[in-house]
Amino acid sequence: MSQAIHILSRESGSLSDEAYSRIRSMIITLELVPGSLLSESGLMAKLGFGRTPIREALRSLANEKLVEVYPRRGMFVSSVDVQNLSALSEIRAVLEIKAAELAAERSTLADHAITTALITEINAIKGDVNMATLIGLDQRIHHHIYQCTHNKFLAAALDNYYAHALRIWFLALDRVTGLTEAIIEHRALLEAIASADASAAGKAMRDHVEGFEASIRKSL
């Protein structure tokens, strides 16, 4: 299931960026097993990239703490520690709320068009929806909000924290319930942003982040 889910990443402007996106997706979806040894030659063969793009990608992923480097031992996929859930929720509760407030204040006409389209997608959700579709929509909503802040430093930080939260989500994926309802809850958040109501957007985001943590904890 996880391999069919596309993980959003930075735009691919080079082979290194493309290798980064592919390896990052494999780490987040747990296709690359947490704690496993990373082989440059193995990744080269699997993904079809040369050594330099793979090496640069792994360096970037190490900076994001998705890869762990041990001198003389090699590079390993970072472990998924559910104990990090509280720490992630703490920082996301601060930064995601700020992002929602800024998105409400700074959204451009082009941003509003995307916000409206996402609300329409949520309104169209009916019955059982497959997991890949729901996770894909969740990613697009969060990444859109990050972009609406028009603060590249905040967007980059949030993208990193979201990736780590998503890894924990994948760990509990088979046991998580109410995912459809959780995605539909984004409607209030997006409507607040569309209405330029920073206070309502911040509250909706706080409820979402706290609800996400509670849902994952119940599933682990």
C-alpha cells in the first residue's frame, strides 16, 4: 500500500533533487526499513542514479535526520521512535498554528484559487476513500498552507517536521481509524484561511494537530 502513495517533496531541479525525493519517499513510507543500512551502490542500482546524486541526496536527508551517519559503520535509515510524537506535536502546534494564521493573512488571489479547489475536493469525498488518496490530499493541504505563508524558512521547517510525523503515521497506518473524518476536518481550516480569519485558522489548526496526536497514540 505504502509504495503507491506519492510523497510530496521539493521540486526536482537536478538529479540530486530527484534522487533526494525518491529516497525520502521510500524512507517516509517505510519502504526503506527504519534502522536498515543504506547502500550507495544498492540505491544506484535501484533508482538508476550515479554515485554523486545519491551521495548528495543522502547528505541532505542526514541534515533532516531521516538518515543517520556513523563513522566507519555507514549510513542507516533513521529509526521511527514513537516517543518523538509528543516532541513533534509540541513544535508543530506552534509552527503549524502560526503558518495557518499567516496563510489567512497573506494568501494571494492565486493561493485563494487553490484553497477553494481543495475545499471542493473535500466536499466531494463520499463513502470509503482509499488510503493513498486521503494521505495525498492531506499532504497537499498542508504543503499549500505552508506555501501560503510566503515564508520559505517556515515552509521548509514545517515540511521537515511534517515528514517525521508522516513516518509515525505510516507506522500505525493499518490501525488508524477515522482517517476520512480527519481529512474532512481540514475544511474548517481552509474556509478560515479563505475568509482571512487568522484567529479561526489558528484554532482549527490547533484542533487538527492535537487530534492527529491523539489518533496516532490510540493506534499505537
